[in-house]
Amino acid sequence: MPSILDLNRDDPFSPSPGELARLLAGEGPDDRLFAVARDTLLSTVGDGIYLRGLVETSNKCRKNCLYCGLRRDNSNVFRYDMSADEILAAMETGYASGLRSFLLQSGELPDRRHLDLVEEVLLRTAGSMPGTRMVLSMGELPEETLARLRTAGAHRYLLRIESSSSDLYSRFHPGDMLHNYAARVAVLRNLRSSGWQTGTGVLIGLPGQTRDHLAADLMFMKDLDIDMCGMGPYLPHGDTPMMDVPGDMPSPGERVLLTLRMIALARILMPTINIAATTALQTLDLRGLEMGLNAGANVVMPNLTPAGYRSEYNLYQGKVQVDDGLEEMLGTLRARCSTLDRKVMTGNAGDPVHYSLRCGGGVSR
Ligand code: SAH
Ligand code: SF4
């Protein structure tokens, strides 16, 4: 059977998990894996890099994921909520610089007050920032709530499965109903079947995670037929119980390489989706941005959260861009992308080509 690196894109192929695991071990070899991913990118979604202005709207969370610095039981966090006016002001700075898509991210807060706030922001955005695509990443929300937020103007939802192995998932989450693998998968499936542009992703380099787990993660994402993917290396946070979980964790360099191989394989397996070069990847390696884009990513998320809040939104330690202003970030981004022969797209919401294709060529609302 030919390797997926030897096939034409038009050939039907179903890579075996074993082959994916070998490529994740670097047997591509990597140069060739990244070159095929880049060719795939250029011939399907093109050389554009699309921007999502990230606003971290609240660091309060009802959950207790063992790896996350924002977990409910971490009392060393100054908890905040941004107001609707603050969120819109942050987005307007981005809009003035040409950003046409914004990601509102927070801990999981399914209470009425939070949902009313998000709804207000969505409705006001539709009026004041035309042509904007809103992305939400706020954990597992009930079906009716998701429907309400979509009606208010949200288009995209990101919900990482974190790990597609229910066994690994349960190792890194408390064993109660709030942290239930099957429930998370059900929310993802509901998003995918109810018209949302749907994104998911996984943590890479968790203690005890094998290449077979990661290969299965890629197959999970392909089977779900997602539109967007955001994957990043696991970065330990000192105030979490994960610091004490036994199991070998790959070195930082290995986690970077594994993330790049995952991005490249996601691009080859799902050519027309949007893939982010995540902040976690940039945090682990100074050249993470360039390397992620070169491996097949086409989305970058400049952080628009006001500095005072941004420094309190610590999923992990050492987050980059904590002090940078938007113009400074965009200037740096343009300079870095021009060395890669890629174009930073402003004035463009950057819908995933995959979504447009599955909706019959256009973008449905
Ligand atoms: N609360 C929402 C969205 C915010 S958290 C949710 O959990 O879906 C966004 C992502 O941060 C999570 O999906 C997780 O993959 C990532 N994250 C949390 N802790 C992390 C860590 N220690 N290292 C790397 N990524 C982490
Ligand atoms: Fe909360 Fe998301 Fe962190 Fe889990 S990963 S504790 S849901 S913010």
C-alpha cells in the first residue's frame, strides 16, 4: 500500500492508524511530511493567513480539568468577567485594523447572566461591525443555549475533545458527570449537525499519551468531518494536580515536533479545513508561529484581551503576547509571514473552505 505522502490528492485513501503513528514518530521523514502538507495547503486553501481576534471574556469556570490553571479549585487566580462594553471595545480595536473574525473564549459558565452577556455582544456586533464572523469557545453548553447564540449571530464554535481516547480523557478529568467524555462528544456532534462551523482539537504531549492515541485523534477529527482544528502542546501549570500525575511527558522539543506533525497530518487528511498555529505552540518555541504555518496552519489568533485581564487568563504558564498591543503584533506577524511567502489577510472573515463546500458552495446562515 502506498504511503499517504506518495498519493495524489484525488486518489481515495484511508491511511491506517499504524501509518499515522509512524509519521508521528518522524519516519516521514519530517522534511517530506511538511513539504507535502505545505503543497496540500497551497493547492487547496491557498497561501492566506486568517486572523481571529481573541477576547478572553472571563476566567471563571465551573470545571476542574486537571491540567488547566483556570480550574475551579485553583484559588490563586484573580477571577474576572469582562462587561459587554469592554468586550466590544476590544473587538472594535481589531475591527479598525481589518480583523473580521473574533473568538470569545471563557471558562465554562452556562448561567443565565453569562449567556445574556454573550447574546448582547453578538447582537451588538451584528449592528456595529458588519461582515464579522463570531467564534465561541466556552465549553459544553446545552442545545437550546447553542441555538439561541447562533440565532444571535454566532457562526463558529470551538470545543476541543482534548483526547479522543475516553481512557486518557478520564485520566485528566475528575470522574463526575460534569467531566463526561460521552457528553462532550455529544455536544460536538450536535454542533456539527446543527449548522455551526465546527472546530475541535486535542492536547499534545500529555503524560502517558502515545502516538497511537494521537493517530486515533486524527481519525476522530476526520470522521467527525470538522471545519476547523486547534491543537497545541500540553504546558504544565504549577497550580494544578497534573503536576503530580505519573507518566512520562515528552520533552518540550518533542512536544513541539509532535504538534507540528499533527498539524501537517491534519492538513493532509483534511485539506480544506482551517488550522490554527496556537498560542501554546508559540509559547513552547519562539519560532512556533513560523513552524506551525509552515507545517500547514492558516489561522493566527492575535490576543485583544485588555492587558490587565490578559495576564490573569492563564490556562498554562508563560503565555506569549501577554504585553503586546495589536499594531505591534500585526507588524511582527506581517514581517514573519513575508519570510514564509504567505499573506496576512485583513478585511476577510476567512470562512473554512471545508464549510463552504459542505454547504454546497456558499456559506449558510
Ligand atoms: N473552557 C473552554 C474553553 C477555554 S479553555 C473549554 O475548556 O472548552 C481552551 C483550551 O485550553 C482547552 O480546550 C484546553 O485544550 C486548553 N488548555 C487548558 N489547559 C492547558 C494546558 N495546561 N496546556 C495547554 N493547553 C491547555
Ligand atoms: Fe475550565 Fe476550559 Fe480550563 Fe477545563 S479547560 S478548567 S473547562 S477553562
